Amino acid sequence: MTLLDTHIGFLEALRAAGVPVSLAEGLDAIEAVAVLSWDDRETVRTGYAATMVKRVGQRAAFDAIFDLYFPRLVGDSSTDEPDGVAGPVRDGPEELERMRDRLLSALESGDESALQDLATEAVGRFGAMRGRGPGLSSWSAYTTLQRVSPGDLVQRVVDALVRGGLTEQEAERGAGRRLGRFTGLVEGDARRRIAAEKGARHMAEVAVRPTVETIDFTSARRSELDAMRREILPLARRLATRLTKERHARRRGPLDFRRTVRASISTGGVPVTTHHRPRRPHRAELVVLCDVSGSVANFAQFTLLLVFALQEQFSKVRAFTFVDQVHEVTGQLRPGADPGRVLADLAASTAQAARWGRTDYGRALALFAEEHSDALGPKTSLLILGDARSNYSDLAEPVLRELAGSVRHAWWLNPEHARHWGTGDSAAPTYAEIVPMVECRNLTQLAAFVHDLV
């Protein structure tokens, strides 16, 4: 594989992981790395990152893919001796104890280079999965960490840092960071070895998590949900800035043909200057009705947070949650409120929104129409959030049709992939005939919809 092939594969893997890289940025990267020294891998990494990475949240995916396409070492790279002399790999109690002693020393000193070398050696010695069947990886970071057990060394590292003058809390945080760094290096070296066997593209597809903007709400891990919470307010600020610029760009209303023709008389009938009617500002009233059952709750909570972060873009916003009961949560979603506190309040509200513990869209729609019909009107936009899985209960289509008919616009955001609509107990096709249904599985799709909505 040539360097150009590697570069193109690297760009394609970044795009697949949710890091947007344009053709122009790819060409800029080539120009940047062409003047850099390839003897220093970190300099090349920085050159690529400077031309391709636009936000902090994209850096983790970028680094993981860079390590696959431009690895630190090539091949097995296993050693038998501490000084790096190549030889047969041995795995036994004495070798394990020697490894742990050297690892303890590196953790105590915080020697990054030593930790990297030890991670490579540890995977080579203790991470091999010999004799596995076709298609299965022959290297395992989990097996390596189970054998080396770096977690057992934490207290000894903490004691060493305390002796060095740190407080107990500072020493614990420092030891945790160093242990986490070693764990990440072991995982990275295992991925490098598997990529050497199966190809970098395969490894990027199966092992590299996408950026936080492209992770599905319904499959996100706890750490990824925390990252999404941190991304909500910056996302709202970017959206607000973009909307302001677009409004300024289209401040002029439709062409006033009569005034334009009259003005053209002074220039011999040539309409040098056009005249426009004043644009009437309009800000919609928004009502959000969201399913907060199960994994759908994450999607609903993030959507509500984003909508209320952009509350100034609407004249009025009201929000309701449901499982089989309807509960208003408008008061809990205040502009500038702490996202963590808001999510906790919404989680507590979920219990109040359910009586039978099972999602019942028909019952919820009927209760909303009966108890909160005053929230809707000819200036209102209705936004329904949910996966439309109603446990085979009554769907109350006439009620939804009446609600949609009483508002200016109505939309339904569904966090499931469109290919799953209509499977099992999904009533998505039925509801989509009444209200336009939009797939909204991640922050990128959510931001695009909210921009069009406003």
C-alpha cells in the first residue's frame, strides 16, 4: 500500500466515524505533512489534526484512527528483554513479576515513554490468543490487563506520590490518570496488532467509536451520554449564531414589483435598485410532547434541553412528558439551567408520567387532548418525540389527526432507524400517515431538524 493509499483510507475512515473531512481539507493535509519531518510521528499527527479536526469532541476518534493507519510500530514488535533485544516471547510467573516491577516504577515516575514500551511488551507477552478460529482476533487487551493486573498497583503508586509531597487526593487522581493512560496504551497496541492482521479499515469499522455527534441516542454508553450533555450548550450556541446570520442575510422581504418599476423610470427603465416589502417577523409557539420510557428517554431529554437552550428563538415553549400519563415539565426547563440537574428532574418526572409502566401512545394522546388542548392553537407547532412503539394498544389515530389539524405545523421525531419502522409493535407507518415522521438518531440529525424548525 502506497502512502497515498494510506492517506485516502485514513480520510475515508474519519468520515465513516463522523469526522467531516472535505476534499479541500484532505488536500490541505497533504500540503501540510509534505513539509513536515516523517521522523517524528507526533508532528505528523499534529499536522493532520490541524487541517482536519474542527472540534474537541472529534479528537478521540481522530487519534484512534490515526494510530491504526500510521502505527507506532509495525508487526509483532514483541521483545524478551527489557532493553528491547528481540527474542522469543515467554509467559511465566517470573516474567510477569518482572513486568509488574518495571510497570510500578514507570507509574511512579510517570515516564510516558516507558509506559508505551511496557504496554507494547505486555500485549506481546500476555495478550496473544493462539489457535483461535478464522475471523477471530488473535490479540486481546482484556487478557493482557487481566494478567498484568495494573489495578493492584494503584495503592503503591499513591503511596509513592504521597512520599513525593502530594496530598492524598492529588496522589489518587494522579495514580488514576497514569493507570488509565497505561490501559489506553495497551488497548491501542492490541488494536494495532489486529489491524496488522485484518487491515486498518476493518479495525476502524469495528473498534473505533464514532464522534459524540453521530452516536445513536438509544445505544450510547454512560460516558458518551455525559459527553452529549457537555455538547448540548455549545451546540445550541452554534445553532443560535447560524440562525442569526441567516436571518440577517434574508432580512429583506419579497420583491415589491410596483416600487421597483417606478424607481427604474429615473434610470431609463433599467431596475438598478430593487425595492422589497418589509419582512414580518414570526416566531413560532412550540409544544413538545415526548415519550420518556426506557431508552427513548435519553433522546427525549436531549431534545428538550436543546429546544430550551434555543428558547429565545421561539415566542413560547411548553413541554410535556408521558409513558401512559401526561405530565408538564415546562417549569423544570429554564434557559441557563444546569443540564445535569435538569436531566435528574426529568428522570424523576418519568415516574409521574406513568401509571401502568407500559408505553401507551393512544392513552397519552387522548389525555393530552383532554387536559392540555389549551396549549395548542393556529400559531403553534407541535413536536412529538418517541419511537411509536405502543405495545399493540389502541393508537387513537383520530385524536392525533385532530391535534395535528389544530396547529400550524406538526412533526414526529423518531430515534429509531427508519428500517425498523413498522417492525414488531412499531406503529410508525400508521402515525407517519397523519404527522410527518423524521428519523432523528443522533445530535447531528437533531441539530439539523431544530435548525429547519426554527
